[in-house]
Amino acid sequence: MTNDIAGLDKSDVALIIGSDTSECHPVIAARLKKAAMDGKVKIIVIDPKRIKMADFATIYACQRPGTDVAVLNGMMHLIIKNGWEDKKFIEERTEGYEALKEEVAKFTPEYVEKISGIPAKTLEEIAELFGKAPTAALYYAMGITQHTTGVDNVKSTANLQMLCGNMGKVGGGVNPLRGQSNVQGACDMGGLPNVFPAYQKIGDAAVQEKFEKFWGVKLSDKPGMTMTVAFDKAHAGEMKAFYIMGENPMVSDPDLHHAEESLKRLEFLVVEDIFMTETAQMAHVVLPASSPAEKDGTFSNTERRVQLLFKAVNAPGQAKHDWEIHQMIANKMGLNWNYTKAEEIFDEMRKCTPSYAGLTYKRLGFAGMHWPCPNEEHPGTPVLHIGKFSRGLGLFTAIPFKEPAEMPDKDYPWYFTTGRVLQQYHTGTMSRKTPGLNNLAGPHVMISVEDAEALGISNSGKVKVSTRRGSLITNAFVTKRCPKGTVFMPFHFAEAAANKLTINALDPIAKIPEYKVCACKIEKA
Amino acid sequence: MDMIKILRMAVNNEVEAHDFYDGAAAKTTNKSLKSIFVELAGEELKHKLLLESFLADGGKKLHFAETTDYKIAETVELPKLTVGMSFVDAIALAMKKEEEAMKMYRNFADASSSAEQKEMFTQLARMEQGHKARLETLYTDTAFVEAW
């Protein structure tokens, strides 16, 4: 997030697009709901499903899946046409505006209605509310990123916020809500294929030299590959071994038949996890790790706040801290690591991670601190880009609309989209061990009342869902929250794994799969 | 050195700084870089005008509020001025130059034998520290890119 959670109720308007906030980020959702109920913030929700946040919204618009660029371009078209753009901000802090203006010119409300299904009048109301707001925030999650146009979608959110001058101020910003409690921290630490900690580029000579000197080893200057690409390589027999930590791709990967076949073709698979997951069951070696309650360390949350994690109980049996497991392996491989606690590793990390340099366990305390925090005297940075963007002038990008990789057709006439429910977490490795949660939320497919009636499907009745990747049978959840022609499936459930059906089509830059759109067929089972 | 001479020296330092950024702005074709150099040159002009206003009454009202010094400039190396330097390096360079100026006035203050002279240099050091603090905020805002 460019902004902090505390500033959330300082917005006049909050646009939620591609985020089922109350299901996936309930703490932030609760704050947004309260801000709306207190009359502080007007909420706009744009989503294919009528998500719960829509009940708190001033305007809700139902879009067809995969039409975000068209919708955002349409909003910008109207904002420019009506003179609601922030001319001073555009002039002083951005470049590339003319190209953007030219691109969005064709996205009239009528044209956007044809693409997205959002009535022209609704789009006009949205543009007016958002465009006239003194301060407006934008929130998104995987509904924006998990598309073959994920990068385009993200750039469009930045275009809109720069156009309206909503960057670099309290209550504004582009605020991606991260999908996991510490995915921000994992990325900050270089858990990505092409960067060292703090996004320092692999292959940059100065960076390379710095880390080789710091760690005392020769390092490859070739970026690695994303997980989605690695699975393709395993499938092709080009990769022979995987070491998977805290990830359950046998439930979370797109097109699970492909994922399963890829893992089976490996010569060696190691899984480090806290439970015997579907992926661990395929491993040659399973290394038992400790759960969050059993270890010390830090979590960096979606607002860049680094928070201390305090151990509450000992890990059971042979389970160890992740760092202990890695140290044992490193030493078996001939190194001489002698860390005795997580804090020692954190302190070493601070020396090569400029954005974390000023964060110590003592300073983090119980409240945590926001990075960037360049030294121990600095108070941290809750809001980014107040004065300038990292590249100086913010760059507008003219983005044409592209359809998703697979659209409904006569054989597979429905949109199929996936996501989460509040009661379960990701692949269910932790949450599905709790019977109470399983009683609250089991496998299902959400289907519109109109579609259910036409197919003779009743609530909790069995439904066969098929895509070009496969079929499964699950329970129907007939609801007004789903529009006609679109079905939604949560992906938490291995016994009715939505990802058996999803498409392994990737964004060409980020290599993220298009979990949010493909075509399916529904039948009464 | 009397107070007027000290203030004149400070004005000249600001003019030099202005010319430095003005020249850098003229040389680069990068739009972002040009804009920050133009802005920095403008800032130095403002400092010059401010000091001249103090000079008009003999420097008697010269006073700057103390700002918190997070010492961020002190954590980076002075980047080399080039037309192809990054935007962040341009800010780092400006931040380092303010640090240098602040330290210079502090050294003058330490070396001053008269209380009046010491106070004048202390105030000028505070002024530069304020400029440094502003640039440090800008640096923190821009230097830690989250992109991969």
C-alpha cells in the first residue's frame, strides 16, 4: 500500500475494485464499513459479485469478469471530459498524460457498457462521485492482479489515482491488499525471482558486488523464474528438483492436472510445512516446520508495517523453526552458520536492506513500524510519495483493453471465477483442520438465481462444473450475489478443487495466472 | 569576520548552489531529472532571497527553528553528478550538499571566538539542516522502490 490503514477513514471516497474485502481482509473491511456507517467515507464497489461490501456502498456496479481496464479507462474518460482531473498534479508531478487522454477518449460510457455490462448511467455516477472527491482511495486485491492483463490492470489503477491527484496524501493512494499475512515481508526479503532483499536487482553490477561482499560468496547474476514458469519447466523435464516451503500448489496452482503431472516428473521434491498437505504427500522428504504460534520473527503486513511475532508455545515433536531447518541444511552442505535466534538474522538482514535498516526488535515493540526506515533515528514512513514518485515524474501509461485468455462460448457459456471465503484460509492447510470452520464453509459453487432456476438446480443440490481442463461435482449455493452468467468457486477445498478448472494462462510480465476468469459449463448432477 | 560579511558569504554559497543545479538542469534531457534540478535551483534562489532579507537589516533577526535531524544524508555516499544519473541519486546529491553546508557552518561556529559570530553560524547551520531535512524526506519517499 502507498498509504497506511490508519488513514483509511480520512478519505472522502473509497473505490473497491477486485477485492472481496470482507471475505479476504476482514480487519480492513471492518474499518471501511465503520467509516461508511459513520458517514466519513462513501464507498464505491465494482465487482462481478455483489460482495458484502456492496451493502455498505453508495454505488455498486456489477462488471463482467476481466473488464477492469475498460471500466477504469471509462471512469478516466468521464473525469477528463467533465474537467474533474487534478490539472496541477498532472502538470507538476506526471508525464505521459496526452497519450493516456488519447487512449481513454474512446472509452465512452456506452462503449464501456458493451464491454463490462456496467450501465452507462452507473459509470457516470461513479466517475462523478470519485472524480469530484477531494481525496479518494483505491483498494484492490487479486481481483485486479490475477488476470492475463494483471499488470495492465494495476497500471490503470495508478493512472486513475494520478489523474485525480490522489497520490501522496493521507486518505488517498493505490492500496493493494496483500493476499497473505507476510507476503509483503517475503517480497521485501527478496522472495522473488529477480531481486535481492529490498528489491535490489539481481544482475545490477553494484548490487551484485554488494551482496557478494556481504555474504562472502559468488552469486549468480541471472534472475530465477517465477513459480508458474518453474512448473512448466518441471513438466517439460527441464527442472529436476523443487524445495517448497509453506505453499500448497496441489490446491493453489492453476490447472491442477498440469501441476500434479509437473510434480510427479520431478526427481526430488522437498516440502517444508506445518501439516501434511496435498503437496507434502507427494514429497520425497517432508521437513516439519513450526506454526506462527510456535516461533519468533517478524511479519510485514500490507501497509508495510513490520511487526514482531512472539512465540507462545513450543513446536511439537521434531518440528523446528524455518531458520533452524535452513541452517541445518546449509551446514550439511559445508557452510558454517551459527545463528541462535531469529533476531540475529534480522539484525544481519538490516545491514543489507536499506529500507529496514532502522528497524530493530526493540524499536518494533508491540506496535511495529512502517518501512522505509533508513536508520535508527528515523520514525518510519506510513505514507509514500508525498513529495515525489520514485522515478521523479509519475508515468501515465495508455492502456488498451484486452479480453481475458478464455471467453465464454457455446460449449462453455458461463464465466468461471474463483476466490476466497471468510471462514477458510488459502489452501486450508491450517483452517481446514478446524471442524467448526468446516461446518461454516464447505466446498460450493455460487450460482445466480436465474441460472439455477433455468437448470433446475436448488440450494445445496449437486452441480457438475466443467471447463476445458476438467470437471468436478460440488454443492450449489444459489444466491442473488452472483449475476446471471457468472459462477464463483472458492479455491480452499482439495476435494472440490476449483483449480482443477482454472486456466494456466499467465500475464506476460508478472507471470501470474488468470485465476479470475475462464469459461465453464454448469449441469445439474 | 563581521556579521555582514558572514551573511554575504552565505548568500554567495546559495548562488553557487543555484548555478550548480541550473547548469545540471540545462545539461540533462531527462524530464524527471530536469524537473528536480530546476526545482532545486529554485529552492536555492529562495534561500538566497531569504538571506538577503536578513542582510537588509544587518542580520539581527536571523533565526531558524531547530528541525529533527534523522541523519539520512550521513548514511549515503555522495553520488557523482552526471546527465544520466538517476532521479534518486539527484536528490541524494542535493541532500549531501546540504549536509556539507550544514557541517561547514557548524565548524565555523565551533571555531568562532565571538558569541555573536558563533550564533550567526549556528543559525546558518540550522537553516541548512532544515534544507537537508526536507530533502531527506524526499529521499526516503523515493529511494526505496518496491518494484520487481
